[in-house]
Amino acid sequence: MTAERLSLIGQIEALPELVAAEVEFAPDAQLDTVYKQGGWTVRQVVHHLADSHMNAFIRMRLILTEDHPTLKPYQQDDWARFEDSSKGPVATSLAILRGVHARWATMLRLLPDSAWLRTGYHPENGTVSIDGLLHSYAEHGLNHLKYIRTGLSNAKARLAVGA
């Protein structure tokens, strides 16, 4: 296992607690603040991470067990509009993230070297490998953590000026 892969797996493993530290005790007014104009709320970003990373875990398992499978895309904006995503408690998605990321990191650490080259086909992204997905989802998690922090900062700034 390369040092880079171990580092990326560490990022995957650490993400749930980093997200939880930001949102677990945040009031609804902060969770319901968008991170950018026209963007999702902090709450929707947390739920999106759970949705996206469940899909990522399953996509990787499909690649590991099937010969170049076709991976199903999903309409993330539509998923984010469901009421469980727009109004539901973040605790449910934090629980999903904790469980999925623990399993995911364990699975990735135990992969033989040959598994990292296995591929699948994503209709929007073309051929993807386990190694490429690891890079993508480690980055995805960190990017969305930034969105969460920005949204919470926006909420605090708005409260400070009394808006």
C-alpha cells in the first residue's frame, strides 16, 4: 500500500468526525443557511455526503466484484430536495457517515495491490478505477467540509449583524 493511498484512506476515515465537530450541536438556523447563493444549506450538504458516500462505497464494491460494471448515476440535486435532506436531523446522516466510512476505510486498507486497477464504467465520467475513486471521494469529502464551514460562518456573520 502506497503512502499516498494510506493518507487518502485516512482522510476518508476521519471525515465523519470532522463533519460532526462542525454540525452536531449547531442550531437549526445555522444548519439551514446556504454556503453560497443558490447553493444547498449546510443540512443538505451533510445529507448529500451520506448519500454520495453510500453510493461511492457501493460503486467500489461493484467494481471489486464484477467485471467492469456500469455504475448508476443519481440526481443529487433531486435527492437534496427531498424533505429528509432539506429538513431532517443531521444526526441520521452522521450515523450513516460514521458507519459507511469505517467499513469503507477497512475495505480499502485490506485491498490487494491488484484491486486498485479494477475499473467500472460511469455514464457521466467514463472509465473509473478504484484508485481514481479513492482520490475523488477523499477530495469530495474535504470540499464539502469546506462548504459546511462556509455555511456555518455565513450564518454566524448574519447573526452578528442582526440580519
